[in-house]
Amino acid sequence: MYVVRSFAQEVAEDIIRDAEAELDEKEKHRKHKMMINRTLSIGILKNDLIYILLETDARKQDELFQQIYEDISKNLVPIRPERHYRRTKGQMAGKYSNTHKRAY
């Protein structure tokens, strides 16, 4: 189980690195620098990586991989410098807690 999880993370990191390098070249007109959402990218890859590994046709594998690459490249989040907010502490902090947000 641990080996599969680390393999999926390594593949996701490689895809993210490639997509962010391509993103830096294309996205010069935005106000904030953008980066790829890592949590969503691991979720996308987790669901679709098994289909790539089970596919026997190399052309079909390339198509599936390219589709995953495009899906991951679309999930962008802005990097906002010096953005921080005060944390709410006390009784009101846990009223509508969002600690278990779904990633994918």
C-alpha cells in the first residue's frame, strides 16, 4: 500500500513540475502567479492511473496520460503574496468546521 501511494505521489509531482514549467511560459498576463493544486492533482491521478497501467495499447496509454495531464493543468490556484488572516479561536472557531474538505 505504501509503495503504491508513494508511486502515485511521485508521478503526480512529475506531472505537476512539467505543467508548472509550461504554465510559467504561457501565463505572463495574470495579476498573480499561478500554481497547480497538488491535492486535486493527486486525486485525479489516483482515480485514473490504474487505467493507464492496465492498458496494453501504447497509443491508448498516451491518450489517457495526455488527458490526465490536461485535467491537472486546468486546476490552478493563485499565489497571493503576504496573504494571511487572523485565526478565530474559542467557541466560534469550530461552529462550521471545514477540516474534512473533499479533495476530489
